[in-house]
Amino acid sequence: MLRVELHPHARQRLAERGATEAEVLATIEGGERFPARFGRTGFRRNFPFEATWRGKAYASKQLEVYAVQESDRWLVITRVAKVF
């Protein structure tokens, strides 16, 4: 397995976008893989949420992580969290 690193901007915005570093790693390691724009690879995984986000309760969260594969690592460029 390649190592995973977060771009500094991606790391800085984790909490703002409703994700943790552990969830990002779990998404790359065990999520669905799909091709993405600009030569990137996307990873998607659902997580139990059972919490409130911006004043509304949700049961699940889906994380999409977009990364670039370099010689010895995945560099995470961005991620999107969706709650439902």
C-alpha cells in the first residue's frame, strides 16, 4: 500500500468540511475507487454519522477524497463530505 499524505491546504480545511484525517485515510484504504477529472483518482466511502451538522441531524456521511498518485504515495488534494 502506498503511503498517504494530505496537501497542506487539504489538511487545513478538514474540520471546516466535516471530515477527519482518519476518515480520509480509511476512504483511500477501503473506499470505492473511481477516475476523476484532471488525472486524479477519487475514493468514496460511507460512514455512520448520527450527529448534527449545521443545525440538522443526519444518520450517515459520505466522504469523497481526490488524490494524485505519485511514485511512492497518494497526495490528497481535496475531499468533500456529504451528510444524509
